[in-house]
Amino acid sequence: MDQKLQLGTEGYSPAVLRLLVRQAGKSASFKEASEDLQELARVPISPHHLGKLAERVGREWAAARDQDVQAFQKDELAATHAEPPQVATVMVDGGRVQTRADDGAPGVTDPGWQEVKVACCQTLSSPVHAADPQPQPPAKFLDPIQAARLAAEMKARSGPARTRAKKAEPTKPRQRRRRRKGNRRKRPVKLVRTVVASMATSETFGWHMAAEVQRRGLDRASRKGYICDGQKYNWSLYELHLVALGFIGILDFLHLLAYLYGAAQAVQGKGSAQAWALYESWLRLAWAGRVPDVLAGLRAGCAKLGPAPPGCSDEDPRKVVAEAQGYVENNRGRMNYPQYRRLGLPISSGPVESVIKQVNRRLKGTEKFWREGGAEAILQVRAAYLSEDGRTERYWARPRPYAPAVGNGRLRPVA
């Protein structure tokens, strides 16, 4: 390090380097980050140079994460918090990024979409209730326009990378409901959020998630839940890493809502009053945890329409209802929503959905094609700055390795 200017390996002071990396991980693109740095901080740097710097730091932070995972696997990873949290949750979901071949050739070759896995780990504050604190579903779930929009949004999130939700048509005029001031349920209050994100395989990502749970001491919480949709790999991670720690598996209610809404429309006809009435009855049963009754209704719908023929469209009503029945069958042990509400646990994976939106803003786009190593590096930067436990400060405090300076060929040690 330059003793006079305190310049590090890359030729920037530590404070400026932090600013560069933070902006590179937060802005929608390296070009936008470069323009913001010039305009707001008077720091001139090209998008290409900025990308190289951010990717280098991201790779260092990925190495630090991997060291924690290795320590966890050896049972040597210490929890960073002495006091166990009252309530802890882990939520897992996935996004997508476009990648290209890392062959050094100009232009984009071998493009394709790859999955990004994200875990949102939170500590919460919430009371335990003697009775269900909200026995009736929220008004928005019983509003035709809002329910249709929620169902369409959930369906789009579960579809291909470039699927866009179509605007849902209301099934009947919207009725505005005034919320009574004294009738608001006290929801769990978020305390601290941390984010784990990677393009690794499901098996590897499971270790990333488990190490974060151990590091934060979430396994020692008195009440803890694992909330996500019904994707098989989500629950494989749960079985491998969290069920033995006492985490309660909870099926995300919004994804369930989408299945029930689609099935009701398929059975009774899209946009009909009968379809809305059937959805509302199933929704109320599911909210009350009456899973056998929900299944009975779905089975009756399947019997009415008949079996779906092989190779039929995903929009075929018979297939829609059959998939909804299978979804509930496979997750019936994770739908005791009254109990979860009594325990002060959330029943929606909204926080991880919010995180994925912020990750997508940085990495996802039809015009963005990442080399896989670059995407993984920027994911670590984005996840660190989305975390609220001082992760970036810890990472910046670590000794950095020797490395040739980006752009000028120099080699300097880092203190």
C-alpha cells in the first residue's frame, strides 16, 4: 500500500474503493454506476474498469463465504451473536440471469438463462397468541381485482425467465373495504435481514444457507420457520439442513392462492361468478387450515373435468386443476396456517421475493449477458449490501490478497 496516499492494490484509497464497489453492486449496470460516480462523487472510472474491480472484490467475498462453509462443515463455525433470537425465519426462492460463454471471444456466444438461488434469513419480533390472531383472510385476498393480480403475479414468477403477467380482468366490480383502525393484526416485525445468493448447485447452495443459519445463531431461536413455495428443491434443502434444527416448514400462502384461483377458474369458467365463489370458498378453507376440505374440492373438480390427456397445453383446465390438486397433496403437512399465526410466524415468503427483485434489478435483463464467474462475484457484492448485519464491514476489514492492479499493471501489497 502507498504509505502517503494510502492507495491499495487497485490504485484507489480504501474509502474510494468501497464507494466504487458499492455503486457497482447497486446500480442497474456498470455504465449507470460509472455515470453516477462521475456526477455525484467526481470519480472518473470507465464501466469496464469498474466491472473488473467489483468482480475482483466479489470473488474475494465468495472465497470468504466458502471459508465459512468449510468451517461449518468441520463444526468449527462460531455464531456471531451470543444471545439467541426470539424468532427466526429462512425463506428460499430463485431468480434468473443470462450467461454467455467465457471463451474470451468478442460478442455473445452460447447465451442462456441460469438460475440464481437466494435465501433471506431474518430475525423477527412477534408475540405468541392463545388463539388465531387473524381468523379471517385479508381483504385483498377476497377482492376480485387484487386476487386476480396476485394470482397472475405468482404464476409469472414461477414461469420462464421472460414470462410477463397479463393484466387480469376483474370478475366483478371492485368493492372498497375500509380497514378498521382497532382491528389490525400485529404482524411480526423484522429485526435483521441477511441474504445468501449464488448460482451454485442446489447441494452447494444448501451448505451456504446452513452455514449462514449457524453463523447468525438462527438455529437457537425459540420459534423458527422455513417459508417458501412448493418447488421440490426448496424442500430438499429443508429436509437436509433445517428440519433437524426444529424449523417449521410453511408453504407460502400466496403461491397457494394462485393455484386455488387458477383451479377455480378452470372448473367453473374464467371470469364467471361461480368461479369466484368457488375460489373464495377454497381460499377461506385454506386460510383456516382445513386441508382435507380443500383437497376434497379439488378432487371433485378433477372428477368433473376428467383426466388431462398427455401432451396437453399448460392452460388446459384439466391440467390446471390436476396440478393444483398435486400441489396441495404434496404440501398438505405445511398448511396449518392458524398454528403458524398463533406462533407469530409469517406465512408468506414476501421478503425473499423483495430481495429477488433487487437482485434482478442488478443482474437480470434481456440485454445483460454475464460470464458465469462475473455473475457469481457481483451476486456476492449485491447480497452483502442487502444484508443488515455488518457483513460488508467485516469483509472490508479482512486482509486483502496481493493482486495486479486493474488497468495499469502495477503490483502492490495490501496491508
